[in-house]
Amino acid sequence: MQKIYIILLILFVGLNSNAQNNKEYFSSKDLTSVGAYYYPEHWDELQWDRDLKKMAEMGFEFTHFAEFAWAQLEPEEGVYDFKWLDKAVNIAAKYNLKVIMCTSTATPPVWLVRKYPDILIQHEDGTKDDHGSRQHASFSNNYYREYSQKMIAELAKHYGNDDRIIGWQVDNEPRGMRDYGKDAQQRFRDWLKNKYKTVDVLNKAWGTNFWSGTYSSFSEINIPQYSQWGMNLYQKLDHSRFVDEETASFLDDQALTIKKYAKPEQWVTTNYIPMYESRCIGGNKELDFISYTRYMVYGEHKGIGSKGYRVGEYSRIAMANDYFRPLTPLYGVMELQPGQVNWGSINSQPLPGAVHLWLWHVFAGGSQFTCTYRFRAPIYGYEQYHYGIVGPDGVTPTPGGLEYQQFIEEIKTLRKESSLGLMPKEYVNRKTAILYDPDNTVAINQNKQNSVWDTEQHVLKYYKALKSFGAPVDFIRENMNFDKYPVVVVPAYQQMSLELIDKLETYVENGGNLVMSCRTGHQDEQGHLWEAKHAQPIYKLIGAEIEFYDLLRPYAADTVVMDNNRYAWTSWGDILKPNKNTEVWASYSGDFYSGKPSVIFNSLGKGTVTYVGADSNDGVFEHDVLRKLYDKLNIDIEKYPKGIIVEYRDGFGIAMNYSDKPYDMVLPEKTDVLIGTKKIPTAGVLVWKIK
């Protein structure tokens, strides 16, 4: 079926110009490495040797220390204690476990909070966070930013030349957090002044002539009140950018401090939660790469079938892989669920095999390492009842722990298999990019126009369709190269500069195939509607005008018709007026604009543009539009059902089943099955090698 193969020359390419380098921090011959968090400060010192020995015996290759240990590292101001941590590092080394060292900035000690209470996050209503939780200190507090670097410097001086330390994690699951404290207020004003230079420029960008909102100086500008109705949208958008930049710069400052003292072989990363409206992700200049955290079963996702909630939503790991990979020279997963958790809305047991499935899915996307929170299940604290690799007795492996052990042994098997890094030509030829900018998500979500609109779910409709085709997908940014992708999908890209529109036109005219969806190109890069016909700058691209758009009531869904099939839609519909030579693929039905086009196909230069004007209710419409396009372009695609994900890396094919039914996988010719069977059960994995 698939007879022609090409050599994968480069597995990981750093597309982000801010990425530090492409050093091989992880040996390619090892494929991947697996580790587990350990908190020496949580356990009697007499148990450390037993625990770390057990970790090594189960096959783990590294561990992770000091993430929340500031109170133990600096028990009083300016007094540092590394003796206990030295002992833990020595024991880890005894069992050939490498160590990721962490900064503890997510948990400042109580003496620091009580002596300098201004470091605490102040909320919009004037209340403050307090000691006893985590991430309660503000990244916008000048004293906290400065003082934390002292602790980090001492830690880096102590461990920066230690060969047993392979790298550093700064903070923990950092994200943009709003602070209304005095320093945050001034830093926001300074940020605005640096961005706009003059208040007149800011007034124009924010449109402050509206509702008498004009400012005469930066000192008059406050952090916006998000709870206040009608607050200036651009002020809120800029503030959200500021908050994300505060987080990114705080992490970069930590990285710079570590690199003053650490040897170049030690890398620096952080573990982001995949939040697709966050500009922090991909916004760092000093981290060597970024990693992510992913939990799959905690009561929030139904999955497929009546018991799908035990396996999880199949796009979550897939999209995180495809989103992070283009933004960083390499990536890893710093926290992957080991089993049942304690903090979700409903903390169900994962289906037997699900943890093993997630591990293979992380690997399939290209991850260089996977780490789990945590090795020992905690017996006290907020995360009581959270599973570990071993249970609360510190000895007995949990079901998830045994699945980690199984995965580790299987990776060892793959390491013994020689591979040329081959991938099927058909797989490579269907590689697709999704153009994505967190700014658009934030801007749309603060002015949705329709209560049922969901930006992330809209993007997922296109993404899931592409994964069902067996397409490798990259989420890319405006400054990246479009030309290596036969197809680029641009979903709900509301804000567009003229420069980006020109770049897209060039891509198409040179032979690229562009897919644009509703809500695209309606505004300029500042979020202003064009002083022209609605979305007029993209008319050349799409070969049509957008006459108007419509939003339906949730109880009054209507339909679009394509190839005699009907699809329900509710949240958004762009009504199109195509040029003479533009093909009409689908039309609206059932309202006063019945018969008006909803999907069009335009040829431009050597390439094509497909514009999809409606956001369907279930994603079947988007899937069928993309399938029609790929058929027209003669791009060979698969027809995987929901929940089946297939990827290739390092010459290995990996198929994963999140669905509620067994799936019979048809393999390419000349392959050897290494793990699993061709009939893949629910939560099952099949791994094969191309010969």
C-alpha cells in the first residue's frame, strides 16, 4: 500500500528564533528517557535510599528535586541549607539516577511572605492571597523578582558544576496571573510607555475617543477592571499581553541567573500547562527548550463511549505535542498523570492500559523525555489521594506505576532496533500547518458575539479532521516558514496585518493551498475593524466578498448543504458573494439568505484558497470540507475513525486507540510489529518498524 519512503533528515528543528540552540541534551540513540518526581523533604531520611533504589529498579533514569522546597533551602533570610539536598543527590547518583534541579519560586517561605506582604498577589476586589498554597507571589512585584534571584543564584552556584544535575526546571506550571498591587500597576504603565512611546499613539491604538476614554498621560492608566462592564477591549488585551510577558520575563531572569553559574551541558526549561490563549508558551528568550504538563482523567472530558472518561479526550496529548514541537528546539513532558488524581471534579480511575497509552502518545509526537508527578503517593497535604508510581507505603507499585515500568522496558526494546528513520512518503506529503496566534484567541474570547462560540473547539474541528487523515500537523506562528507545508489552515484568525495577508498571498501564488475559516481577517493587527468593506483586505485571497455574518440562537440551528449533505450550524456564519471564477462548494439553507454560499474555492496563481464561512455544531462539516479539498489536491489521506491516532518518529510507526471499540490496523508493506497486535484494543498501542 505504501511503497515509497523518504529519510527523515531532521527530527527536531528549532523554528522559534528565540530558542537558544539545538544542543543534543538528550542522546538520540536513547529515543526518550523517563523520570519521576521525588520530594525528599516529604519523607524520613531513612527511607530515601529505599525509595530511590526502587525508582531505579523500576527502570526510571532521572528524578526531580526541590520544586517546592524554598522553606527547606532557605529556612531564614540569607541562611541556606543544602546538606539535606546533597544527601538526596548522592543517593540518586548511587543508583545512577540523574537529577533535574528545580527553583522553588512557586512556594515562597512564610518568613518572606510575612516580612514582605506586598509580594502577595492582590486581586481586583482588593483581597490578597496568603501563605499556605502555591503561586501566591506576584511576578510583578519588584522585591519578589529581585529577591528570588538570590536564592536561585545560591542554588546554581552549588549545583551548576555538578555532573549529576542534567538540567533545571524554573518555577512550576507558570502562567499569567493578574495582580493589582502597586508594583504591578507601575510596571504595566512602564510596559505601555515602552510599547507606545507616547500617550497619543496609545489613544489611537485603544480607540479612546470612544466613550470619552482619552488619556493625557501614562500615569492616568490603571490596570483594567475585568468585572466592570464595557471596559476598553484593547486595554484588557494589552493587559493580558503584559501579564504573559511578566511571566515569561520572570522565567528568563531565572534562566539567566542559573546560566551565570551552571555549565553549558545543563539545560534550563519550565513546565507549562498547554493553555492555548497564553503567550508565555513560545515567548521565552532564555530557556533552552520548553516542556509541558498533561493530565487526562479528572472529570472534565467524556472521551469516546460510555467509559471514555477513563481514557480521556484523544486530542489533548496530540494537540499539545503538535503545538509545542514547532516552538522549541526540543520538548519534553514534565508531568504526566501516573493514575488516579485528587484535585479534579470527579477523580475516576483510569482504564487499565490508559497510562501506558498516554506514555506512547507523548513519545509518538517527538518528546525527548517524560516525567511523572510523582514517585510516592503523598500521605498528607492538599494532594492526598493523588496516585504515585508506588502507593503510600512507598513500596507497592500502583497500576499506573506498572504501566510506566512496562513502557520503560518497551523503549529499551526499541533502542535495540536499528532504524534508518524512515517515514512513508504519503505521511510526509500530507503534512499540514495550522496558523495560530494566542492573541486572536484572547481577543475573540473577550468579544465573542455569541455565547455558544468556543474558539478552541473551533480550531479542534479542523485539527481533529487532519488527525483522522493521518496527517502530521504543526501549529505555526506568523514569523515561521509556510512554504514547506502543502496545506496551511487558518482558523478564526480574526486579527491580521497587511503584511501577513501579503505573506499568505505569496504562499498561495507560489503553489500553497490555504484554508481560511469564519472570523478570519475581519480586523487589523490592532483589533480594529478595517475602514473598508467588511474584511476587504482578504477578498483577493478568497475570491469573494463577505456580505455579512450571522449568529443564530442556540435553539434555532440552521443548515449548510454540501454535496447533498446537510450540516447544522449555530455560532457563526459568514455569508459570501463569490467572484465569477470562484467555485461554490456549499450554501446556506433555511433562512432569508438560503442559497448564499458558505464555502468557496478560489484558484490564485499556482495555489488555492478554500474559505469556510460556517462553524458547524459537531465538526463533521469541517472534516468533509477538508476531505473534499485533499481529494481535489490528490493528497492521499487515511480515514481513521474518531479516537485513532497514528504517528511516525525515528522510523517507528505508532498507532493508539482512544475509541471504545477495537481497531484493525492495516500496516504498510515491509514492516515488523514490535509491540502490540494489529487488532488494537481500547487503550491499546501498536508499534511497528519500517524495514
